[in-house]
Amino acid sequence: MLCAPFAAAQVNALPSLPHLLVKGEATRDVVPDRFKVSITLSALDMQPEVARERVQTNLGALLNGLKSGGAVADSIDASTFSVAPEHAYEDETRVYKGIRAIRQLRVTFSDAEATRAFLATLPAGEAVQLGDIEPAFSGEAALRGELKAEAMRQTRETAALLAQSYGARLGSLYSVSDVAPSFSYGVQAGRWTQSARGTPTPIKQLQGPTPVPLDRIEVTGSRITPESLAVGTVTIAEHLYAIFLLAD
């Protein structure tokens, strides 16, 4: 959240003095160049150590393939083991099935081709399950800085134009924030169009017979093929809400 130093206590509030509330918005459509893949490795056995060993064996096989599979350096992250008893109901009777060992693996690939190649080698079944594939843009941080600056310029230009149109004189900046202010005069803050910060939103697909937004894929290894991974675009947006006081 951004705000003028002299108005830190006024964030998300409206002044009692005459003012103008304006919104600045800047967006860009970009092609994702990073693909974050989440995988769950699971094993069930009566003996905890056997279940853990099976998970570890599958993890080792995946890691060996990732070393030369186009994964982004230092992007491979394997969680600690999660071990818990598992039960099922058979004829309305709760039956102990064994110990379930689970590890989560997350890895980022530098392009769609590397992601497809990895998916082609992913074994199908309960032991190795594909979670989701999240598209990302490596230059997002720098782009967001540019978009925020553009949104700032837009708020200043809009406020100056409004003041001039109504024969008023623009005063000082009261506050600026990336969160819509709390309104007290009939307009609800939720009516302002905005998107979650830091979360690119897929808006269209460029290829593939049945387009599927990449960050909505939730399937197991037995239900996905490399051909189903279509590359689309994502929209990165920045919104700012600025309050300018009107001069006497």
C-alpha cells in the first residue's frame, strides 16, 4: 500500500474537506515464460518406513530427470514428509488401511516445451499426481513498477482534468493507495474493478484444440497429455486510488 507520508493515518479513508477521488489503472498482456508445476508423491503401506521409502524412490527418479530437463536453477523445492494413518469405510465399518506418506514437489520450467517434455515422462497413477500448472512472467516485478508509474500519472492527469472541467483548483495530494477507499456516500468499494495483486489472470489461449487456462489445471498424471498444455497470455494489472484535496 502506498500513501503520502503526511497522510499515513488516513489510508483507506475519505477526508471531510472537498476532494476528488480518482482511479488510475494500467494493464499489459504478456506471454508467460515460466511454468510452475506442482506434484504430489504419495504411498500407502502398513509400515511407515516402507511408505516413506517408496515416496523417496519416486522423488529421486523425478529429480534425476529434472537435472537435464530444462528446470530453472534453484527452483526445485521438495517439502518434508507428511505421514498420517489412513482409514476407509467398508460396509459402514471404519477400516484401518495403513500409513500414508506424502511429499510435495514444486519446480519451475523456463518454457512450455520443457514443461511438455517433463509431463511426457511423468508416470501416471496414485503414487505420482500432477497438481496444478501456474503460468508466470519472469519480468513481472519490473513490469509492475512501470504499470504503477503509469497508473500514478493517470490519477494526476484525471484529477487535474476534472478540477478544470468543474472550475475548481486542484490542491495537494491527500492519499494514494492500491486498495479502494471505504466509501461513505452510496458507492460501494466493491464496485471498483480490480484484480488480485501478484496473480496474473489468463485471458485467452493462442493455440490448442480445447483451450485450458494453465493455472486452472488440476489433474492427475493419468489424465493429462503434453498436447493439452496450450500457451496463452496473462494480464498483469496495477490499480491506484488517489484522493486530491480541492484548493479554496
